[in-house]
Amino acid sequence: MWAGLVVGSIAAMAIDAAILRFRNKNQDWEFPSGALLTAVIVSMVLSPAEPWHVVAITSAIAVISKYVFRTRNANVFNPAALALVATFYVFNTGQSWWGAMTEAGWLGLVVLIATGVFITDRVNKMPMVLAFLGAYYLLFTITAFVADPAWVVEIFRTPDLQMVLFFALFILTDPPTSPTKYPHQIMCGVLVAVVSFAVFEWTGAAYYLLAGVLVGNGWEAWRRITSSRAR
């Protein structure tokens, strides 16, 4: 776990620092704080049993994707989410979401919520988080009544509960790839919830939440482009 976290962070930061240096036309070096955060999230989602080189490669792909898939002003997709989905098919990776402190009991849950709410409030994304969580649990609650509840009961329990909170508070709220205005945040949150639910129901893929946020990212990028053209 720690080897992957350290090596992944070094790989991501080295690549991002070199790209930033080149973009700045060999002026000053910048500390690649964004790459560090991306690598930490990648590591916290992947299973601790994954080899360190898998974490490093996934983190590197995440950083590179910021510069490959972008509009004029920002990257299109959440880098960590895109890389995690991509390498799932390359390495058949496992995802434990250990960063959500699923084994820390109620104390870990309190720390997760308190930290996540603080960060979400600072980046002003609370409407999107609430819209996502509301739609997400509403869809699964309806499913529990109209179909076999055993299929969705895990969604409401540990570790899935902590996993969804970690996703909503730390991944969904990524500032460059999420809306700023409240109406758009609510629309995006509901869209991500619907897509995540659909992927879970149709495929049961481990990355169903990440698939949802990638669709939400794509919708937000499309909205920004069309809005800019209209102006």
C-alpha cells in the first residue's frame, strides 16, 4: 500500500513537473500539487494488494490524461477516475477504496464526513453532492422495493457507504471538471447518480461510480463549449 502510494506520487509529480516546466518555456519549476493529489486518490481507491508498478502506471496515465483530454481552459475528465477505469481493463485491478477508512468504524466515518464536508464547502460544491447522494440512494431504495433487495442491500452498508461518501466528497467535487453554478451542479449530480446506478444494475462493474463521474464530466465539458459558442 505505502510503496504504491509513494512510487505513484513520485511518478505523477515527476511527469507533471516536467510538463509544467515545458509549458512555462523553461522558466521556473512549479510544485505539481495537482499531480500529488491525483496520485493519492488513485492509491486510495486501488486495492492495497495491487503491485506498486500498477499504482505508478495508473497515476502516470491520470496526469497525462489532463493534457490529452482538455478544452481551452481545463481538462475534461477527472484524471484519477479516467485512469482507474482505463487500467481496470489492462491490469484487471481491484478497488478497495481503503482511503474511505472503511475499517476504522464510526470514528473513521466521522473523520471522513467532517473532512469531506469541509473541503466540499470550501470549493462550493455542496448542492452537487447533495443532489448526487439524494438521487443515488433514492434509486437504490426504489430498487429494493420493486426487485430483489438482496441485490442492492450492500449499497447501504459498510464498506459501500464509506466508498460512496468518499467518492461524492473528494472525487465528484473536482473543481476543474465540475460545474460552478448551482443549477448545473444539481443537474450534474443527478446525472452522475443515474449513470452510476445504471452501470451497477446492468454490469455490476467495480468502477460504476467512476463511470458515472466520467459521463458527468463529459456533459459539463459539452455544456461549457456550447455555452461559450452561444455567447
